Amino acid sequence: MEAKIETTENGIKIEVTQVEDKKTQLLEAFQECSEGRCTCPTQEYQKVENLEITDADDAVQLSITAKDGEQIDVAEIEKCLAYTRKRISE
């Protein structure tokens, strides 16, 4: 699983590739975050206004919009992705 993170004007975009046979588990984990049931070891979720998930052919794309006045910390999101990678690999 590889992730490319890009900062946008009001949040970040993430493209997760090389998901192989873990795509279903990955989508389920991201859906939990989208529904407010995020289990990542960070408080970054408190800054999120909206999380959109797109299921592409060979990838999963996320678009995270920050709440007004907030900025998403890419380092914290990288920790979340590492946590999710480990979680779905078990």
C-alpha cells in the first residue's frame, strides 16, 4: 500500500495505490472514519469537516476538507495511514 498526499486550499487529497487484495478492508476502514468512528491514534479527526472516499480502479482516493480555521497536519495523516495499513494487514 502506497499513499500520495497532496495539500489543497482547504484540506488534503490522498491517493492510496497498490492496495492489492486489501481494498475491501481499506474501504471499510476509511468508511469508519467518514462516519465519525475513526480509531486512528491522533486527534486530527477533530479538524475534519468532510471526508469523501472514491473507489478507483487500482486505488482509493480520499478528499479531506478541514473545518474553517483549521489545517490538516500531513504528518498526523501519515500516522493514520500507517495505523490503517497495519490494521488491515493483520
